[in-house]
Amino acid sequence: MTEHAAQLAAKVEGSMTTDDGQHMLLKLTMADGAENVIAIPRDQIAALVDLAALGILQSETAVKADPTTRAAFRASWWELAVDAQSGQTLLSLTFGAGGRLHFLLPSPMPAHIHETLGVMLGKSTPETPGTTLV
């Protein structure tokens, strides 16, 4: 499985937060059938999401998954705002069991997304490469 000592989790059963909101409790069923609950501090949950996303990518690469099919989360809602601290565009996506992830989109990414969506939807044509998007 790996060159590192590891316990195999056969299934992620679910999660909840502690009453004080300081920990996410992650319930796992191990390969031997035992249940295990891991408490993850609130300030480490985003790092866990980042590592899980990286794990998906690395796994797809290792098993040589078909690049035209991707594991994807179906978004059920989205919101756009301007981040008060950075002034950057903030995209929030709700998905799965109701989780929400927020993405800061540095300039000129929002303009590029706008242009790309327009092209994909047949609403515009792409700009000449190298031109400034407004």
C-alpha cells in the first residue's frame, strides 16, 4: 500500500462538529471493521480539504485515470462577493451535504473566467491573445 506505516480506513462514515465548534469529528470504519473517530482542530480543517484535493489528483495520476472524466462535486449554489480585506473576487460554492468552499480569485482571473464562460455559452468570441481584459 505504502512505504509508510498506515492504518487502512475502509470507509468514511460521516462527520460532525463538537458542541463548542472547535473540532470536526471524522468517523471512519477501518479495514478490520473497527470504528475510529478522529478529532481535527478547527484551524486544520482547511488544510485537510487541501490535502484531500491533492490526494484525488495524485491518485488519478497514479492509476492513469481517463483525463476526460473527472471526479467532481456537483455545486448546488454559488455566490460572488468582494472580499473586504483583499478587494479580490470571492467565489463561494455549496456542494455535497451542504458544505461550502470559498475561493479568492486574484485579478485577472475573474475577467478570464467571464470571457471563457461567454465563449462556452456562445455569447462572445475570445479576445486576441495578449490583449488586456477589462
